Amino acid sequence: MTADKAEHKEQPAEKATVTLPATVEKIIPPIVPDGAEKAQITVEGAEDLYREIRVENTLQDAAGNPVKLKEGAEIVVTIEAPPEATKPKKKNGSTAPAK
């Protein structure tokens, strides 16, 4: 690669992330025959009223094959945000005022 091409190559911006431990609490069968099975996941570190999420129980393994979560599985939940969706946090834990 020439120096000229290297100058024009954009580097992807780093996303802000947090990864939290979680557990698959239960698998919920579809309500309608053609519906999707759901996995109810409890996220550790979330507030009591908001620690459970339900998502479609459809994932892909490294080879691209469809797989699903098992009840009781220990998993991780990662939240990521692009730089434009975040703002600096003050040292005391609050967010910095908007400018």
C-alpha cells in the first residue's frame, strides 16, 4: 500500500462499552405457532426493576450456524455506543454539563 492510500484510509472510531455478567433465567416458548422463542436474561448490576430483558433466542456460532441459549447459562451482555452517543462523566459520577 502506498503512503497516499494509507493517508486516506479511515480508522473506525472506538466505541464506548460496558460488559456485564448475566444468566439465562428461562426460555419462553412462542405464543403463536410461527413466533420466535424468547430468552429471559437477568443482568447483574442492573437496578432491581430493570434487570430482566427478553430477547429472541436466536444466535449464530463462529461458523455462522444457528444456535440458541440454554436455560441457566452464564453469559455476558455488552452494551456499546458510538462516540457521538456519549459524553464525558465528572469524577463524582454525574455527567458533565452540555456545552
